Amino acid sequence: MCVKGWNWGTAKFSGPLLSFDVNDNTAFEIPLSNVSQCATGKNEVTLEFHQNDDTEVSLMEVRFYVPPSQADERQDPVEAFAKSVLSRADVIQATGDALCIFKELQCLTPRGRYDIRIYPTFLHLHGKTFDYKIPYTTVLRLFLLPHKDQRQMFFVISLDPPIKQGQTRYHFLILLFSKEEDINLTLNMSEEDVERRFEGKLSKNMSGSLYEMVSRVMKALVNRKITVPGNFQGHSGAQCITCSYKASSGLLYPLERGFIYVHKPPVHLRFEEISCVNFARGTTTTRSFDFEIETKQGNQYTFSSIEREEYGKLFDFVNAKKLNIKNRGFKEGMKGKIDEYSDSDDDQHDAYLERMKAEGKIREEGNDSDESEGESDESFNPGEEDDDIAEEYDSNASASDSSDEGGDSEDESAKKKKPKKTKVVKEKKERKPRKEKKQKDTGGPKRPMSAYMLWLNSSRERIKAETPGISVTEISKKGGEMWRQLGKEEKEEWEAKAGEAKRQYDKLKKEYAESGGGSASSSKKESKKSAGKKDDKKRKSAGGDKDRDRGGSDSFKSKEFIETSEESSSDSDRKSKAKRKKKESDDDEEEEAASTPASSEEDSD
């Protein structure tokens, strides 16, 4: 017994047994003949077992963690473990011989092609990857449903408990057959045994459509009736309705005692489970509607995108089955307003279509009036007065005087255009003058080095000699480590040298300041800057005068240019004046700042 929740030991294969040893003591043994499937993952092997029909609870799965092997890299230890299991396991183990085998049947859930082996007490699905053993006691219902294309058939087996693969549960086994596929079937039993066992339901030799043979054999072995669609017939004549459930398209079959949806995911709802149903308007278009089913447990199933032609048939079916319709009063009292959902086999009144036709006629009449009178829709810009629009576009309207028609057309186009609002130029707030960066005084004495830098300069060559090929950054890094490891006395020696260098620097700096080196150089730079800015100002003002002289020449300009340029020139004059005022104020402030002597670096230091 292990109370940790896991066992760490050694797996040994001895004959038909897999023994798991912990500290050289056998913890448990697994008869490999009971293994139904062996699946591998990353560093993991999963053993699945046949279900024991005689017990209520049976072990179905054991997982082993196989650590990666360091010894032999060529062989994966997980694959080696799985091969050892499969070589001794009876994966397709069954009691007795199969009555018959159906090869390569197309399965929708679980997806793939499977061989179905029919045994006296269970059904065995054998695929390329997975195997399933389905006892007949777990089969609840059988359904045989014709596809909407009338060329295929669904055979649905309802299971409880469901078959599982990993964390996936399959409550329905759905097989898809072609109606044209035939088979000759011979049961692996004597005629006397067939007669005694199935009492005429089956015979030793049978032939017919494949779906008929499978359903007939299953019905005899499971001893349950096969459910087929009832009297319901849709608009297209099919016994099903095309719809979508959970963003996947499928078929909804109204049955005599319930609804079944195939195929992804399959849903079976019995009438006795249904609390109420609802017909809802389609969310995207009026050409379709949604059929909602609410169960007594509070679950809701919405089958969407059903063609509106199916509405009448489905409503009549639900009404005949006396199901509670949520919006029945609305439908019966407002029949004139929900004609888009009524059965459209006959040409009945369509409110939506009539409304669209009326709107189309209005548009056509409007177009005819435009062509005959040359008028446009004047209510395009509600809230705008006609006088304002005309004033703003007077220049465009009078631009072409060659023909009256051209003027009229431009007048109308001007009315159509939305008048542009004149931009209001906001005066920008004056910015504070930027603080000038302190200029580095190259003529002054150099700052002294710290104790660490003095030590590093003296030790640099020694570090290079000890580690040849070291980079500059690595020298600094290693020097920092060595400096931290120095003793207090050695550091005091270098700190004394640094102190002496600092005192010498202070002395030289004082002498340099008394000679006026720092302040003189800074004042020279400030005067150069202010002189340069004044020159720029002069050049800009001279250029502006030239532009004004050029604009005042007596060159010929058309009437349109004069009228349209008046507004733009007045705007540009206002902008240029504001810019000039701002520049002058900035220059005055900079001159004042230049006239005051700049603080020297000595004070900051």
C-alpha cells in the first residue's frame, strides 16, 4: 500500500503478466490478456482494459510514467514498453468466434473507418488506432434515418454508459451508409442454432443493402426496436430539416416521440423531457428562423438557420404533438404580421417584399423627377439653410457662364456638397524659453579620478597578462570583482591618493576661476548665439517683404482666382502675423537671457 499517491518502481514482463515491483517486492500484477488497447504519449504509456460485464465497477485504465533512458538513445523506452505490452496482450480478445464481420464501415462518431465484429454478447469496433468493445446491455436505442439527399442512410446507436477515448465521451455511435451498397452475409452459426437463437429474425445466409443487414443484425442481437422518422415531411419532401447547432450544420429529424439531431454533436430529445419550444426570428436575416427547445432540467437547445419555408410544416407538427409553444398567443393573434414565417408553397402576401417594392417605386419616381426637372434632393443636409449654402458656393455657381445649363448643374452640385466649416485658428500659448545646456569648459583643469579608477589604471596591464585576449568590458568587470575583494588597508592607500588628487584639482580650479577662464568663454558663446538669431530674423523679414512685393504685382488674375483667394489670403495673413509676433517675443526673451551672465561651472560643482 502506498499512501503518497504514486508508486515508483520497476515494470517486469514475465510471460502473460506485467508485474510492478517496488523495492524488489511485487506491488501488483496485470494479466496482459485483459488489455484492450495500449496508447503512448510523451514519457507515458496507457493500458486500457476490456469491460467486465459481470461486475458493476471494473478497472478500465492504468497509466505508467516511463522516464527517458540515458543508456540507449536509439530506442525510445516508451515505444519499447508499448511493444512489450502489445506482443503479449490480446488486443482483440473475444469470447468465442464472431458471428459476422462488416469491413471498413464509415463511422462519423467516433470518426474513421472501422471493422465491426458482431459477437453474441458484445459489439467490437476495430480501427487503425483505437478499439472499442460495446456490450449490448449498454445499447439504449437504435435509429435508422434517411439522409436529405435520399442516397445515404444514418444508423445511430445510442449508448449508456458511453464509450470513451481519453477524456472524450461518445454517447452515440453514428454509421453512414450508401443506399447503393449491397452485401451477401453468412452467419458463423449452423442453421439450427440461428433458428433456435433468433427465432426467424435472422437466417444463415442473407443478402441486401448493407445498411439493412447491419440494422437487421443489430435489432436481433440487441432485441430493441429501430426508430425511424414518422409522418413528418418537410418543404422539400425530406423527413428532416437542415439547420445549424453550435455553429455546425446538420439535420434535425422530428420523430414520433422526440427529436434527434445528427451529427455533430448528436442530440436526442424526447417529448417527455421537453418543457416548451419557441420559434424565434433569425438574427441575421428574415429568410430563416431559429427553433429553440427548452427541457425540464433547464437546458436550452437552439437549432438555427432553418429556412422559412419549413416553418409551417414544423409548427403544424409541434402543434399536433401538443407541445407547449412559448409564443403561441403571439403567433395566433398576429398572423398578419408574421407572414414571412408562413408556409410559402402558395403565393401569399409577403410584407417585407411589399415594403421593398414600395421603396423601389419611390426611388424610381425620384430619379424620373431628377431627369425631367434637373432638381436634386434639397433635404440632403437638414438644419442647413439654403441661403447659407448658396452664399458659400456663389463662386462655383458663377464660374461657368458659357451656358445656362452648365450653371444650373453646378448650382445643384453645390447644394449637394456639404459646406466645409471654416477652420478657426487658435492662438498657441507662448512657450517658456528652453534652459540652455551648460557648455563644457575645455580649458579648465580635468576632474580627478576616484580611488577605484586609480587602482584599475595601475592594475590594467596585470589583468591583461593574467587573462590574455580579454576584452575591454571584461577587464572592467573583473577589475570590479578584484576591487571588492581588496583589503581595507590596500583600499585606504588608493583612497589617500584619490584625496590628494582632489585637493590638487580644487587648487587648480580656484586659480583658473580667478583668471576668469570659465565666465569669459561662456559670455562669448552667448553673444555669438544672440548675434546669429538676429541675422536669421533679418533674413526672414526681408524674404516676407519680397513675397508681399511679388503678390502686389499687376499681373492678370481671373475673377474666380480673386474671389476664391480672398478668404485664403486673409487666413494666411492672420497666421503669418501671429507667427511673427510669437517669434519676436521669443527673440526678445532670448536677448534678455543672453544679456545676463551665465552661471559658471564652478558654482554648480
